[in-house]
Amino acid sequence: MLKKWFLLLIFILLWGSLALAKEPVSIKADHMEVLEKENKVIFTGHVVAQKKDFTIYADKLVVFYHLVNGKREVKKIEATGKVKIKRGELIASAQKATYFRDKDILVLEGSPEVWQGDNTVRGSRIVIYLSEDRYVAESAPSERAEAILFVD
């Protein structure tokens, strides 16, 4: 059983989900739980997931995977609770961030904000298109999207 956990952890650390290049991902947390029957791994407590210049901080991070030809492949990743994301100059925060591997997008919900330099964007939901280096702030009936831009 310990060997299975070790192999699964190695798989997760090598997940190539947040970029096209297959570089290792380091995930540190106070606690890790593998739920093989549910095809997910749960990290809780001071979670830090880092891959090259992309870092996610959260209270909880859940990695969902499925089996493809006998190998585990990440489907999506959910980070919740005081989520903070850094990617180059881009910094984002939200209560929940969900990464969808098939679309290579990150969806921020729960008071999401994105900062790039001095500029700030807020909305009811923000979608970051990682491979396109762009993001879209969406509004809700009670909350409009907002941008604070510093122009020279």
C-alpha cells in the first residue's frame, strides 16, 4: 500500500498540467490523503503547489484524475480557501480556483481579483486562459466587472 501511495505521489509531482512542458510540480501541505476509489488526492493545510514560475497557495487543493491506458491523468485541480496565485507578473486571489486541464484555463470565483503591475481587475468570476496569456472578468447582476488601470 505504501508503494502505491509513493507511486501516486510521484505521478502528481510530475503532473504536466499547468503548462505544456513536462516539468515536475512540487506540492507541500500539512496533510495529504489519497482516495483511489474516487480518483482524487486531497492536500490540506498551508498548501503550496509550485511549477516553474507558477505557484498556488491555498488552504485545500484537490487533484482529480482518471485512468487513461492504465496511467493516471489529471483532469482538474480545485484550490479553495484563501487562494493566491502567482504567475510571472500576474497575481490573483479568490476563495476558489479551478484548473481545467483539457481547456488549460483557470476559473477564479469568490471575490476574485487579478493584479498585473499596478493594474487591478475584479469581477464575480475571472477566467484565466493560461496558454493565451489573457483573462476575462465576468459580472453578475449584483456585481459589475471593474478595472483599475494606471496609464502613463
